[in-house]
Amino acid sequence: MQNTKISVTFAAELMNKCPQFVREGLKRGILPIGAAYKISEDSSQYTYYISPKLFKDYTGIDALEILNKEAL
């Protein structure tokens, strides 16, 4: 089965950045690779989604291909 999820940590590693850079970029809407969603109105916690297509379009890196090769 192919892996279809890109974690914040893995995206950061591929971009040579720290995970906090990716989280903040998603929260502020300045990193066009996905989205950050607040868990609830009264929470300070977020959940993150990184689109494989948007990540590849932005970085030129096919993260899913790398993940799937590592899984073999």
C-alpha cells in the first residue's frame, strides 16, 4: 500500500528546515503546501495537512515517491 501522508517532520527534513518553520508557515498561510486547522475555538492546538501535490509543486520534491521507496 502506498503511503499518502506527509508529516510536518518529514516535510521539514526534505526542505532542510525545522518542523516549527513548517508549522508556522502553514498556520500563517504563507507556506502554500497545505493547511493548519485549529482543533477547537478554545484550544491552542492545531492539526496539519500537507498536500503531496502542493508540496511537489512548491519544492519540486516528490515526497510520496521518497516515502514509498523508504518503505520497501
